[in-house]
Amino acid sequence: MTDLTTTDLTPLEPDEATLGRLRARLAGEADRAGLLDVAYTTIDSPVGVLLLAATDRGLVRVAFECEGLDRVLEALAARLGARILAAPDRLQGAASQLEAYFAGTLRHFDIPLDLRLASGFRLSVLGHLAEIGYGRTESYTQVAAATGSPRAVRAVGTACATNPLPVVVPCHRVLRSDGALGGYLGGLEAKRNLLALEAAA
Amino acid sequence: MLPFDRVVADHAATVLRVCRAALGPVDADDAWSETFLAALRAYDDLPAGANVEAWLVTIAHRKAIDVRRRASRRPLPVDTVPEVLTPAEDRSEHDDLYAALAALPDKQRLSVAYHHLGGLSYREVAELLGGTEAAARRAAADGVSRLRTHYLTGART
């Protein structure tokens, strides 16, 4: 723009509100036209900002801020397709259920899930996690036994650490046999908070 | 491949500047939306390492033509009071720049928009608008100097 530096072009300069409005309109039109591989939104929660992402089949990813939201979106683009936009409408159901969960008024999520980011043994571990009830916990050893592979304790840990749908698929309800927290991809503080929330409700 | 959301974040402002310069403030929003929808449809086929901004400006050019064509078929709203469409507080010196741009011959206005605001090379501008690279360079230079004369002197004095 060097030739134009002496000409004041600020009237052409878009403000943030206009760009936000245009981006929201684009996301709505793209979603309605079936052009999106993934729609996502972010919500605030007691365990920090959460990214929620959905395909046309259902919620496909919940991510913690500490995972790096840009990195999460890049990984989703590589796995599911790069046609990704912030399109909160598709996530409305998931967002409101999570809000109710964090308020202590919802104990069981009832939203369509797309589990295609997990497979094999990890997928069967996730299937079992969904059966650990609200406010209850199991040990990694118990989960391994319940999935028919009692010696695969370490693999259960990996399955929890790579759970694409934390909070909704409750890997935070899995602890070490001695009662220690073990690990959590959202950080131990988040795990502690979720367990405390469920114990109090 | 980058999430398309990042492409929008990185280039939304540039594409809107280009659309505004090419079409004026009212039709620019439609051209912007249609540009990114078309880009989203074609995104999977974009070769790795392509110049994304130049690709978007090229699409914006086609969409600007579409929007212009539709607008010219639209009947003029004779019953509408102009003041309703343009509230007094919005009628700042902004209108002067848009008026100055609108007064330019198409080729000058679009050469300014695509080269100076959209970052296309003169060769790329020539490919879009026809004619030679030298002609595109001349059209952009003439456009800028006319903008300076009509807009700057008008707005600043």
C-alpha cells in the first residue's frame, strides 16, 4: 500500500463488529449448505475455556485450553477435513448440557456423540467409561478388567489420556488403585474440580 | 491444510477492504460472504503452498461482478427516502472516499483495489482484468493520483 500512504483509506477499514457479524453469517450459511466438516465453538467453564467441536453425526471433540485450541483445530483438520468454522448453532445442545452439568443440575449427558477419533481398545474403554455413574469412580485396574483386558492397565491410562470427549465421556472418574488422581489431559486441577463438583451435587 | 476458520481470520479484513473498494459499502458484505462460501466449497482442492490471499482476491473479483450484475437488475427504490438509508451521523467524510472510488473508471478502481488493497501483482491484476501488465500498472497509478486529487483535496480542505 506504499503508493497510498498519503491517502487516508480508513473508511475501508473493517471494524471488529462488522467482521464478527459477517463471519457469523458465513458460518450459518455454510452449515445450512452442508459445507462444514467440523463446526466448533468455545465456552467458559469452571475448568477453563472448553472447545466443543461437532461433525454432522454429533459431538466429536471436547478440548481444554491447555491443549492449545489452535493445535486442536489443526489436528481436527488433518483427521476430519479442513472445512472448519466457528458455528455455535450446531453446538447449542452440547453447550447447554455442559452448562447444566457444571451448575450441578445435569448428571447424564444426552447428546449424539461421534466417536470416530477413537478406535480399537481405546474405543471400548470409552464405552465402559460411559457406564461409570455420576459421582462414582473406578480404578484403572477395574476399567481394564471391565473391558476384558485385565493386564492392560497402562493402555487404559492411554485411552483416558487420549479421550477425545473429556467431561462428556467421564475419564475423570478413573483414579489409581491407591486413590491417587493419576493423570488428566485437562490438568489435575481440572480433574479435582470435576470430582468435587460431582461429590457435592 | 489449515482449518478454514484460520483462513477467514487471516484474510477477512483484506477481502472486505477489496470488496468495499470495488463495490462500495453496501454491496461489499454480500460479495464478502459469497467469496468465502465459494472459497469454502473449493478449499479441499486448493494446492498446498498456494497464495491463499491472491486466490481469495481472485474469487472476490468474480463475486463482485456477480453482485454488481444483480444490483444493476434491481429496480431503484423510488419510494424510499434516502435519509432513511443513510443516517446523518453516517454521512461523514467516509462517503467522500466511496464517492471518489465510484467515480473512477472500473479498470482504475479495480486495479487499485486488487493491487494496493488485495496485494495482487500487476501481472495478476492484468490476468483478471485483461490487458497488459504495464496497462494494469498505469491504471493503478492513474487511479491513485485521481483519488488523491478528488478525495484528499476534497476531504481535507
